[in-house]
Amino acid sequence: MEEITSAEELEKVLDGNMQEALLLLIKAPRCTVCEAVEQQLTSFMKAYSSVKGNKISLEKMPSVSGEFLVFTAPTILIFKGGKEVWRGSRFISYEEIKRVLRNM
């Protein structure tokens, strides 16, 4: 998963993936659950090569919290065509993510 560290980079990634699906992991500093979810997602995403995966640290980009209304970490957002189609926070259901990605 590539890390996004600036608002400009985030905008470029969102605009550049208008046709493809994009999975965005938003994590907090010193969050062990976030680290575990990131490791699981890295393995999980190998089966979905058409989906681009990125991560954002709230420590480096606190503005993301307000922009995407993220109030807890970890939060996973899935975008398709530049629009959010799925959101999951804290307790992540990989079965639900599979279902969403299969239907895209």
C-alpha cells in the first residue's frame, strides 16, 4: 500500500482513479489495531490486483478526518468513479469488503 502524505497527492489519487476502484486505509499514530489491519489488507489486496490500495496517517494529514468525516481509526473507504461506495471502521469485515469488491 502506498502512503499518501499531502492533500494534493490525495486529490491526484482520487481524480486519477475515476474508472478503477480505490481502497483507502486511514490510520492513527501508535494504533496497534491499525497496524494489524494494514498487514491483513496488504495480504488481502493481492487477490484484487485491479483495486489500488493507499494509506493515510492521521498524524501526517489531520485534515483527512474532517474531509472524510473519519472519527475513529482504522477506517477503510472504498471509492469507485471518484465516489465513496463503502466505509468500515474499527471492526473490519473482510467478507463485506469482498462482497463490495466483487460487485464493482
